[in-house]
Amino acid sequence: MSALLELRVVTVRFGERTALDHVSLSLRRGEMLALVGPNGAGKSTALRVAAGLLRPDAGEVALEGVALRHWKPRKLACALALVSQFPVLPPLYSVRDAVALGRAPHLPFLGTEGARDRAVVAGSLAAAGISGFAGRRVGELSGGERQRVAIARALAQEPRCLLMDEPTANLDLRYQEGTLSLLREMAARQGIGVLVVLHDLSVAAHFCDRVILIAEGRTVAAGNPACVLRPDLLSAVYGTRLEVIEHPGTGRPVVVHAGARRPL
């Protein structure tokens, strides 16, 4: 199967620091791919490169086989959506109008919403669980609620490729599960490719088809969760003793701290 999105031997430098060092990844259609690693590993940098917000010093990014530099901005915005870790939303807009901004790439110049656009916005509000406060101003919302608005706005774009940087960081457990289940379902049913940065390794194992582990700007391991999330590898990368157990219901890996060392 051809790749939907590819990072091809990408290197990014900030001054003398190398943030990404010859990193490659491939996201397939219908796949949910997790990018994990310790703080400062380069995860968010990789996502910014994948979204076209940051040009690499070497290597390239391709979407549907075409280098991002050859995509026209409007066409790219229809194909790819990004939910950043700290999304910027207009505080005076209603939630509904903020989500409707996701339809902008699909509208003609100076065009207005049609019936289908309104239906897509309504569906995106419902999918993110925010239909109940669609009329509230964005500036009145909590951090978790604003995160759900950003997710709904991305869904309203109807992208073929969805990039998300810690989308559940400000959400309680109910909405974490709901959001990631929604992404999993969209990937499976609609063939969308989802690349998501996650800190919670067990969550990544539960929801994602594959996991890429990076550290110090380099790819350490890539593959299915059971192959990548190994206690010896994780303990070395994260610098703390970790254990991996099998979830009793799904059989997928669950990563836990090994506990404090006992004094001799």
C-alpha cells in the first residue's frame, strides 16, 4: 500500500542543535500511527515538519506522493489538518463559528456556507461532544473544552491526513477515550491517516496500529506496539525503570513504572 504521508530522511537544526537527525516515517491510509518519546525527543518538531509549518534542512515531506512544496496552500488545507498542542482560537467567536473556520478551504473566494458545509460543522460539533455549548464564546471555555473545539475544527476540514499533537493532554478520562476512539473509527471507516503525538505509552498501544519511538531526534524503533514497547528499550530511552504487562482484556501492552528500588 502506498504511503499517504512520508517524512523522507528529514533533518532539522536549530542553530547548533539537531532536533531531527535523518528521521523517516510513513503514514498509511486508514492507519493510526503514534509518535512517542521523552520530552525534547523531537516529536512536535516532526509534526510541524509533516504539516509544512517547518522546512527541514535536509530531506523532504511528501503527501500522496507529492512533495509538500508543490502543494498549493488551499489544496493542502483541504487534504491535511493539524491540531497543535496549544491551539489558537478566536476568543470572541462562538464555538460553532470557530469550528466553521475548518470549512474555509472548501469555500470559493468570498463564498458563504452551503447546506453541506452546515451539516459538516454540525457533525463535527457532535463528534467532538460540544454541540451542547455551540453558542458559547470560545473565550469562556476551559482548556479541555477549547481543545475539543480545535479537534472539531480539524474534523470540519474533512482532511485525508490528520496530525495531532497531544490532543488529549487537557481532557479528562472520558473525553480522552472518546476522542481517540473517534479518531480510530475515522481511520478505519473513512481511510483517513492519523499521526498523533502521545506521551501516554499505554494509550498509544491501546489505540494505535503502529508506534514510532524517537529519542534525541533519532528513530529508535518502529512497528506494532508489542514490538516497540519493550521494557528494556523503554527503560533505556526514558532513563527510568519501566515494566510492560499485558492488558487482561485486549492483550495489548500496558507500560507501568517498575517502582522504587529497595535499599540494600
